[in-house]
Amino acid sequence: MRAIRFGMLAVVAIAALSQTRSAGSDRERLVGAWRLASIAPAPGAQPSGMLIYTRDGHMSVQLMYPKTAGAQSNEYVRDGYEASFGSYDVDEATHTLTHHVRGSITRDLLVGKDLPRVYRFSVDGHLIIKPARPDEHWSVTWEHY
């Protein structure tokens, strides 16, 4: 009987800890390292990537597109690689996340720019980020490491 009570207590404690992880402010939920789950639309195979938010307001993102996607380049990507870093702000009321770019693989195309993003957390804890700009049409889903 004691073993059953101890087991039930352990289950309750684990459940409480997992709820604590998902509770709290959005800013707290963002902190940590995220692995790229998917990006849409993706030209060919999915890239691999990592997104990091620090508690003190810094961010870094890197994506590497597979060779099968070709050596694409645009405002964010150079020769199939995307990388930028800087700081970030969160507006929980509007679910807006703004990246303030201090460095980028595309240099002057992004350096010094503020990139507003709309974010949400899915039921399963994924972070979904979309552009706030109406002329951009993409969505990125991240999962916590």
C-alpha cells in the first residue's frame, strides 16, 4: 500500500513539474534552445536549424538548407545558410516578438533592422512563428530541445 501511495505521489509531483514548465509568461516559455521542426513553404527538403532565446534578451537563429534545395539566397539566406543574432522584445498582449538584428550572414540586408513576428504556442508546446509583414508568407515551427 505504501508503494502505491509513493508511486501516486511521484506521478503528481511529475505532473506538477511539467505544468510549471508550460506555465508562466510567454517570455519565460521562449527562453532556451529550439530545434526546427518544420518550415513552410520549404523549397524541397526541410532545412535543419536552431533558435536560441536567452533570459537577458538576446537571440540567435541559424538554418542550413540541404544541398538539394540549391544555393538559394534572399534577404535572410545566403548560399543556402541563414544566420542572424541580436536582441528581442516580446509583446504578450499582441503575441508579437521582435528581433533586433545586430549581425547577419546577409549583412546590410538585415543588420540594424527590427523584424516583427507573430508567435503562438501550440497545445503540444511547439513555438510557431510567422511574419508580421503582409507581403511575407511563411511559417516556422520550433520544438524545445
